Amino acid sequence: MDTIKTYLDNVFTAFPQTDRVLTIKREMLAGMEEKYQELKREGKSEHEAVGSVISNFGSIDAIMAELGIEPVCDDENGGLPVSRDLAFDYLTQMKKSSLWIGIGVWLILTGISAMLLSGGLGVFLNGHENLNTGALGIFTLFVTIAAAVVLFIINGLSLNRFQSFSTNNLRLDASTRVELEQLNAKHLKPFTALVSVGVVLILLAVGLVFFFDGTAPLNYEGLPVAMMLFVIGLAVFLFIIAGMPKSAFNILLGKGDYRDKVKYAKSERLIGAIAGAYWPLTVAAYLLWSFLGNNWHISWVIWPVAAVLFGAIAGGIGAWYYTDYKK
């Protein structure tokens, strides 16, 4: 039932909001709801009933034209016109890219885990830190980083043609918008499930460190931390494959942070500029602390602290732009 109302709301945004138009809209809604209830009594499912009502109601543009009511011009509505095919191409590409970008992030954390485990391998084989196993760990880290960067570049380029979607208000036809609204509603359940599992994994990963405190397996203190980072990588992977498609729906439908694309684009540019310097400095700090003091067992703490700090910076910038915009 709500889908029918949403459909009419979207269709009638193209027409001037006069008393006459609003009266026609209410009459159409009453007629469509009556037809919907009739189909439900005949045993149709909700999806079948809604689809039948919308498809059989006829062209509202034609009805309004017969009544002598013209739509407002596209220039007044504004927005970048997006066809159904292009909108679904964007959704498909975001889902594919979320998978590979998520794998890329997981690879980086797995590389850090492997580097930590290399120290344990040296202890296990020789009873002391072994330079060769340490070098193997560093090599593994750089290989995983290189693989992740390749994935980021390839998928970034594949999304490049949709870059204007996040900086412009989009104009969809009514049927495409309704279809996207329905898919967005269906995506909410898996989105919630993936995020919930990710949060549980992070809690379990942190718990591993405290569980093995003082009693590390194989007598190697770095093993619990390596396990923690590996599991956190899996959690971040789940966040990404859940979050990127959700962002795609928000961008197409103008929801959430994307209700005002100009404000969002400004905050994203500033966050991106800060990130360009922030993360290389974080990597440099991590490597310097680790190499100079041989503090691999504790230097991993830089990453969760840096992530939380960057999240706070990004959130603060977004809040500042929103407050400034409201003024």
C-alpha cells in the first residue's frame, strides 16, 4: 500500500502543487487503493497486487494532459537525468566493486597479520627472532598492499563514470524510483545482518587478545594480535560489501547524507584531502615505531587508534558542514 502512495508522490513531483492537482492526486490514490484491495481479496500477493495496479492504471502524464495540466519544466526540477538501465548498471557495479574493495582491505590486514606471525615462526623454528622470517613477513605485507592497491585502482576506475552521481541531484522516472525504493527496502535486512555480524566479529577479535593475555599460543605474544587483525579484516570486509550498495541506493534516491549533494561533495573533498596526508603519515609512524624500537608486538595499536581518530575527524567535518548549511 505504501508503495502505491510513494509511486504517486514521485509522479506528481513533476506537476505544480496546486489545489486542483492535489485533489486529483487524492482521487487517484483512492481509486488505486480500492483496486489494490480488490486484487488482495482475489488472492493476489501484495507484490502482484501493487504491480498490477501501477501497470494497469495508465499513463498519468496522459491523464494530466487531457485535464490541461502541464508538468513544470525540467530546468525547474533540476537534477541529472538517469535512465533505468544506467541506474541499475550503477547498482551492479557498486556491488561488484564492494566485493573487491572489501577483499583489498582484508588483504592489507591479513598482510599485517602475516608479518606478525613471521616473528612467531622464527621463535618456533629457532627459539629466537630470525631475520629471514622477519624479512619474509615484511615481503608478504608489501605484496598484500600491492595487490590491494591494484584492486582499489581497477575498481576506482570502473566507478569513475558514475562520479557525477554523488555530486548532483538525480532525476529518475517514477517507475524506476518505485522499483529502487522496493529494492532498497529488501536490501535493509541483509545490510543489517552483515553489519551486525561485523560488529560481533570485532568484539570477538578484541576479546581474543584479552583471552590469551599472558598465555599466548605457541608462547608467542604476537599471535593473538595477528588473529585479531585477521578477524577485524573480515569484519571490515562485511561492512564494505554491506555499505557500498546501501550508499548506491542512497545516492540514487537522494537519502541520508546524499539529500544535499552540494554539501556532501564539499565535505567529501575536504575529507579526501585530509586522508591523502593522514594515512601515509600513519603508515610512516607505524613503520618507524616498529623498526626503530623493534616494537612489532605493540605498534599494531596505531591502526585502531588511527581509524577511530579519522572517523571522528570525518564525522566532525560532516557535522560542521551540516550545521553551516542549516544556518
